Amino acid sequence: MPANMGMPVFEWNDVTSSSLGAHLVFGLLAGVAFASIAQTMGRSNGPARG
């Protein structure tokens, strides 16, 4: 995205560090939410019958 906007690609500054932090927080929250949902769905389905 920075290259499309004419900005330097491999430059480390306040914007890039806050963007990295935001992506890490989002990934952590998404992972926790996915794990919680997967655990709940696995628990509610009960044992498989076949």
C-alpha cells in the first residue's frame, strides 16, 4: 500500500510502528476469538456417532 501511495516501502517510523502494533493486537484478538469459538463449537456438538 505505501508503494501505491508514493511513500517509501522499507522505512521505519512512527506510522509503521503503530501499524505493526495494531496488526499484532488485531491478530491476537482474532486468534483468541477463533480459539474460543472453535472450543465452544467442539464442546457443544458432543461425541461423534457413527
